[in-house]
Amino acid sequence: MAKAKKAAKRAPVKAKTAKTAVKVNARTKVAARKTVEIRTSAAAVASVAARSVRGASKIARPHLVRKGDPVRIGVLGGSGIYGMAGLKKTKWRKVATPWGNPSDELLFGELDGAELVFLPRHGRGHVHSPSEVNYRANIDALKRVGCQDVISVSACGSFKENLAPGTFVIVDQFIDRTFMRQKSFFSTGMVAHVSCGHPVCSRLGDALEAAAKEAGITAQRGGTYLCMEGPQFSTQAESFLYKSWGCDVIGMTNAPEAKLAREAELCYASVAMVTDYDCWHPDHDHVDVAAVIRVLLGNAEKGQALVAKAAPHLKSRPETCPQGCDRVLDAALITAPEKRDPKVIKKLDAVAGRVFKA
Ligand SMILES: [Zn+2]
């Protein structure tokens, strides 16, 4: 399938075909990753576009989930994942939000009896850089259409010898080094401070761990994800620094997303798929580009297989999340009710509709 032919890496690079002779600076893996392209099949994109449904750009009222509603799982696909294999009854829908447009239309479908909404984080064809992804719109859109659980699947570099390319990490902590992103739905007129001590949902982590076992994917449960601004990769000094901090993997997108999902009272979990050893590893100075492409292709396929296996585990959901992800705003709103700005509150209709309606 054309999807499987798409190769990508964890940050946008200048497109070239894989057949293009790729000159690799053998000194660092970073240089190699810069030369690896996102091979996007024009035919696949055209076919997806033909199936897409152009919706109105009006902001729809949020779907407030009620008891007994079927579970709707949101999936954010990173580099290399621009669709979801096995998804049935699919329909691309445009979803507008008060925070602007999400990265792309949302793909609605069914997977093994579970309702799933897929959003390619960088857009189909990988058009948005990590700094420019509208994370607020992406999270708002998923919440607005009734998702309660969100699984993030993205490519990453590794800081650990045992986390070899092809290994998955079910991330449970973040260090956020980004500085050019909008990372909160709250602002002057409505201030909130949510807890991020445990930034991912362990219930989703359990499902992903079980799914990885079923799919035969080597996955580490737990790990710290260093989120860098990018789009350039680390210098070697930075790579050594992050490694010395005990980080497991490095990427460019997940920390802002996790924080926003927490503010939006969504259960969120992240799977980081290792493509390389960043640039710290002494034995990996010389990069075999064909091997990197193979890893990217394999990870994209395995990432989709993982989601397919996780979906049945998430079909039924406890009334409330045992970790409290869906109730964090109960203790987070700090602005006095009489000082709250109605315009700001209005924008929070999907994110915080539950508390403001209460
Ligand atoms: Zn949760």
C-alpha cells in the first residue's frame, strides 16, 4: 500500500526522492537524517484528497460526552504516519476551532469496532514544522469531536544503547525545551494551573503496553522524552547533555501536546518510535541511509499495528479516569469568577466546557 511506502523522519526536511543520491555527512547521524527525505506518494495523496470531505469552516459546538456514548479514540500521527491502516468507514472532515485550524482535516473511522479519529500532526504531505504545528487547534479539535483518549505516535532519537532503532518507548515523562509554541489554552482573563507531575495517562499506557506485546513489538514501558524546539537536530554537546540528564528519547512535538491534552482533560499517552541514536553514539557516526529509511518505514507500519491492537483495549472506558485526567480542572482554575473574561471563557467551550457548564 502506498502508505507503507512513505518514509519520513521526525522533523521536516527538504523533500527529495529516496532514489536521489543522498550525500551523507558521515560525521553525524544528524546530517544523515537531514538528507533523508519524506517520500510522499503523490498518488496516495491524490487519492486521499479525492476522498476528503470539505466541511464548513464554522466552529461547531463541542460534542460533550455523555454516559453511554461510544468511546472515541483520538490518534495523533507523527512523521511517517499520515493515515491509519485498517480503518473502516473512513471520512475526512474539516474541524474548525477557536484556536485556528488543526494541522489537517480529521479522519473519522472504525477500527475493530472502536471509533477512531486520526489527525496527522504535520498534515498530509508533512507541511507543518514542529514549531508551527497548531497544537492548541489539534487538541481542541479532538476534544470538540468527542475524543476522550488521545494516543500520540511519533518518531524519535534515542539516548540509550538498549533503545536501538526500531524500539518503541511508551513515554511517561517529558522535559520541555521548546520555546516557540503556544502551550496553554488559558491566559489573562482565565488563568489555570494544571498538574503535570504525571503527564501521561497510565490507563492508556497499560493498553499500549499490552498492544505492543500482542503485536510483537519491542517496547519499553516508561521513559523520559526530551522535547526540543527544532527544526534542526541537536548539536553533539546538547546530545551529551540530554543523555547526562538521563533522558531516554528526543523529539520535537510531544511535550506541548501532552500539556494541552492535560488542560483539555483528555487522557493522553505517547509512543516514541526510535529511528536513530541522535548524534552521541560513537559507533554510529557512519550512517547507512538505506537502513534509516528501512527503520522509518518499519516504524510507521508497526505504529499503525500498535494502534490497531490498542483500540480493542480502549473500547470500554471507566466512567472516570482512575488517574483523574478528565477532572484536572476541578482544582486548577484560579481566576476569581467575577474577574473571568467571557471572551476567553467562550474560546474554552470544548476544552473546559465541563467545568464552565457545571
Ligand atoms: Zn487518564
